[in-house]
Amino acid sequence: MKVLFAINNEQISTAIINKYKQLYKEDLEVKSVYYFKALIEEVKANKSYDRVLLFEDLEPFPNNNIETIDQYLFDKIDSVTDEVNNSDIIFVCQERRTANDKLLKRFFSLGIYSILVGKDRNIDAICKMIHSPQTKKDAKKYINYGVEDIYSRDNNVDEVELQRIIAHFKRLGDQKEKYVESFNKVSEQYNNMQMKIICNFLPEQVRKYLSRYSDKYKMYMKMKDELKVKVEFEDQDLDLSNLKLIDDSETETDKKKVMAVGKMNGKREPINKNIDGQNVKVVYDEKTGQEIHIIEKEIIKEITKEVPVVMEQEKEIVKQVFEVPKDYSKEVLFIGGSKVGTTFLINAIAYMLSKNNIKTAILDMTRERNMYYIYTKNNEFLRQKAEFCIPRVLETGSTKEGIEINKNLSLFTSVPGTDRKSYSHMKLLQILKSEFKVVLIDADFTTPLDYYKMSKDIFVVQDMDILTVQQITTFLRELKAKDVSLDKIQVVINKYIKSNVSGKKLMEGLAYYYNPQMTFVDELFNVKKEFFTVPFNEENYAKYINNLYTCDMDFSNFSPDFLEMISVLCSVIYPVNDGNLGKYKSKKFSIFHK
């Protein structure tokens, strides 16, 4: 059988060839291509292939916008199907896709029926597809073709419509009395999912007003993607005294209300009742007619507060010194475009925190898993430990399964390309926080959404290349639409040098999303937010290259101005007493920029 491999990993290609021979006692005649252009040219020139095996991550995508990527893929594969003669295309998806993905339904319309997603993305399943491609009937069932997709256009809002809605509220200006009336009219034209999206993009003053005076707005903002609170009933008679709260949801505030709910099969608006002198909300199970009680229980969250105990004035520096509670812990996520230095900064911050006796964990949740290469030191034992450390942490509950870099620093990563969505994200972070004071999450545009929602701070890393600003603002806008609070963003301008592009101008670019046609603008966060600049130094860069080569992350001999800024970032992440990082202080270095 003659097969064209469009795969950018020789090890995977070899494994498929060997496994196919083992399973079916037949050699595959294989040719490999490594780019979409080469793939299209090959199928044009040679019509004799029995199968075309195509991996979605064949080559880097020219854009980080999901819709743009999908259209790019569709156009390329459409060109392939124009040339393929009596061949079956086998498409192996990236891990982010599910069987319900709307792009796969578009592929189905092109006649592509052999598609692998999720746990089916394995060598055995690929070999089976090569030997016996999926039929149209099987494919229709596999991708739920004809079933409404929760991410369908019906649940999205056209950008032109969204722009008009935003413009309308901006025209109202200070006529706050018209906010609620206009919002109610808009809500009559869109479904709940669409209104949830619209709410996230309304002007800030409108959102603040509606959050106080519009019941509909409050309803949309309370909608959750998943139930985060679990309740156990110890008695079938639903005695309120036996309600037991067994899980707690994350919150940004000092106090929250947790709704303890019985086994609800149906949903209806609750009504208020007085039962045994206690105010209780009641809903009814639509199937059984059973009355289900809901009790609102106020939980006081014991949050750690950064309590200033003294202010020191030191020339140009204003520093706050903090006392930190013993049980203080924090998860912080770092995100940036390709090559801006996100992983570099995480390593430097982790190094300094650990050297100051702060127990720190690095959690690598990127697709490329660069930390795997940095810290396994070409050692087979460390590679095997790194590959399985996260599942073992979840299985055993022990953080000793990670790679110990020093007594205060451990790494949790895996082999590049491995699945990240199958992990219990909340459980993993809870285990790490039980042992470490700080968890630094290395993220990219494909990192599961839960990490963005659960992190206390999101550090956006940007360098001086203004052409990459659009990538990060597009992604931040997607986070905003998915209910990730952008109020917790901190901005770090890495590799900073003096030029016409000032830090302030970069902040103006990062704080707003503009569509490519520059006809639409959306504010992501306050442009006046404080930001940090990490200076570029050629000698520092050379030292980091040496660190990578020797697999030894030692930053102690980096320049004083660089260490000063890393110490500032450390103190923002984990407030420390002034003496802890004192050896890196520089009285002339300006900490904050506005």
C-alpha cells in the first residue's frame, strides 16, 4: 500500500510504519512531506497514493486566532481533495479538538471521513484507519454530524452586530436611565449564550450600572459553564440540617454565597419559602414532582492579605514591605507570543524565589513543553520521570513525583505534544499548592482554559516587536469572551531597549483589541495599569544560551539591573520581607512605570 505521510515527526512516522507491519504483516510504501505546499504539489504530481495521512500540526500556523486557523486548514485541505484520486485522507487532529468541532463537519462535506480526535489519536488507531478507512456512515456518527454544535454560529455574535451594540451604548453616554431599557431590547433578539458574550463586551460604565439595576444582566453574568459546587445529601428526606458541603469553588472576593443543591434533574426558577423559621429557596424536580430545597450558605473565605507594615522612601524607589501569612500560596500564569521570552522569565523568577527559600513549582502546560528539554539534562531516568510525573502526582497526591531542581524548586511537565485536557486541573493545582508557596504556570495559546480561570495573576509577556501585539490581544479578547477576568493581568515588557516604541506605546497596543481592518476596537484592560520592563542585555542573553546548553539555570551572574527587575517581579508574586531579596536591590532602578 502506498501512503503519503504529512507528518513533521520522523519518530511518529517510523512507529506507524513498524506498527502497521506488526499488525497487518504488510510493508507500507511511504513518502513524507513536511509542509502543506509540498503536500499539495505531491498529490498534484502523483495520483497513485492509496492513503494520505495528515497531521493537523504539520506546520506552524501563520495566525493565533482559532477561526483564522480553521479557515486556513480548510482551504489547504480543500486544495488537497481537489487533487486526490481514489485516495482516502486520514486527518489526525490536534488535542484541542473534539468530535463536535465544527471544522470536522466542514471536512465531512469535503468527503473526509477518517478523522481521529482525543484519545483516538494513537498509533494503533492510525494503523487501523490506514488499513480500513472509516465509512461515511461511521464518520457521521463519530463527529455527531447533524447534531447541533454548542459552538455553532447560532451561539456566536457577528462582530458587526456586536460593534453596533457597543456603539449604541457609547452614544447613550451618561444617560444611565436608558441603559436598562436598551439592554432589555437587545436581550429580546439574542439567546442566553449570545447575551453572555455581549455582556462581556459592553463599556465598563454600562456593565457597572447594569450589575446594580438590571436583573437580566445579573442573570447572564451568573451563568456558569460548569457546576463547581458539589453537595452531598446524607438523608433522603432532604432535612436541611443534614446538608453537607463537600466542595468549595474558587472566588475572587472575601465572601461568597455557595448554593447547596439536591439531586436536580430539572431546572426551574426557585421560589422563596419559610421552613422551620429559615428562609429557603425551593425548586421542583420536573420528573418526580419532588420538592428540592436550596439553602444559601455564606462562606467566609480566609484569604491572605498583603498587609503593609512600613513604607520606605529610597531615592527614586518607593517600596512596600509585607508580612506574609505562613499559609500564603499563589498560582501565577505566564502567557506570551512565540519567542518573547516567557519561559526565560519563568526560569529566572523560579530561580530567585527558590534561592530565597520560597518553595516554588514550575508547571509546564505549553504544547511545546520546553521545560522538558531544559531540565531532563539528556538523562534517560529524568526523561521517563518527566513524561509521567503529572499523572503520578494526581494518582499519589505526592509532589515528590516531579523533577527536583533544587531543595526549593521542582518541575512538573511531560513529553511535548502530550494531552493536557485529560488532567484534573483543579486537583493538580490543589496538590501543588499544598506543598509549594508559588506555582508558576508556563502557558501558551493552547493551554486549557481552566488554568487561566484559576490563576491569581496572569502575567502577559511582550517584547519590543509590535508585529506580535495582535497575536496576544486577539487571544486576550477570546479569554474575555470566555469569562476570564482580565483585571488580574500584569504586563511585563521583556527585552526592553530605548527606541521610538516606548513602554507606554506598547501598553496602548496591548490594552486594546483592534480587528485587522481597524474598524472595531475593544478595551481589554486599563491602559494606565502599571507595567514592568525587563532590560535587554547581550551578555545576559549569551549567559542564558550557555545555561540552556549546560542544562543549568543559574542566574546569579546576570547584570544587576536584570536581577533588580526579577526581584521586583518576585516581590509582586510573593511579597517578602525587605531583607530576603536585599542583595539584589539597586537604589537607582525605577520599579514601576506609568
